[in-house]
Amino acid sequence: MLVLGLDPGLASTGYGLVRGDGQKLELVAYDVIRTPANITTTERLILLRQGLLEVISAYRPEAAAVEQVFFGAHARTAMIVGQAVGVLLLTLAEAGLQIAEYTPPQVKQAITGYGRASKSQVQQMVAILLGLSDLPRPQDAADALAVSICHHHSAWLATLSRAQSRVDQ
């Protein structure tokens, strides 16, 4: 299964595509979709959608996983990033992709085994899990790869759980 992982942001949305079957993972592509700060938010959201559509068209993922965002007291930032997340989710749904969302601690737990791991620890484990000689950069793209891997692990565990349920019957 080819999974498109997304680390949402208005200025920079990271994406990472990882193919996997069971426990074997293969890096397909990763990068960021950037929008310039000198245009309106609406124009930036349009560019974000267009960039995501280009990624979907080029790689044809079967599923998508999006990291949920949380900003606590930063209401304005949360609102703007929330708009970007809405555009991303709508675009994925219109493309007919299965969509899963994961919190940052869920992603960190799946990648490092520790839900409060640092960004650099996650980045290092992503490189190890995908057999990369260098750390994936930029950070938004590395985070998106982590989200994709998290979804693969979650799907694999769900498959194992279903298989065990059948055996137990």
C-alpha cells in the first residue's frame, strides 16, 4: 500500500510517500509544498490545494495520513493552520483516498517507541526505518514521512489483530 503522509502548515506542508506491505517499508518520495507569505491566505490555500493535487496525480497513493495539529493558546495560528488542514482533508477526500489522522504523540510512539520523543529523534528513526544514509530534510518532510510510517504500522497491527480474531474463533 502506498501511503501519503502529511505534516500540515500554511507556509510549508510536508509530504512523504512510503510503500509498505507488512513490515517492509520503501521510500517513494518526500518534499514540501510551500506557499509564499506575500499573498493572501486564500491564495495560499489555493496553492496548497494545487500542490497536493499534483502530488496525488504524480504518485497515486492508496491512502493518506495527516498529523493533527494543536496550538494551545495560539488561537490565530491554530485558526490559520486549521484552514490549511481543512483544504488538505477536503482535497484528499475528493481524490477518493482513505484518510487517517494521528496526534503527534501517536506518531512519535509509532516511530520511536516514546510518545514524547524529540523531533531529531523522530528524524533519526525515520532515516533508520527507511534505510536512508542521510536524515530526511526539511523537517516538515521528515515529519510527513513519520506520519506515513505511523499509518503503515497502524494498518499492520490492525491486520494482525483481525487475523488473531479469526484464529481465536
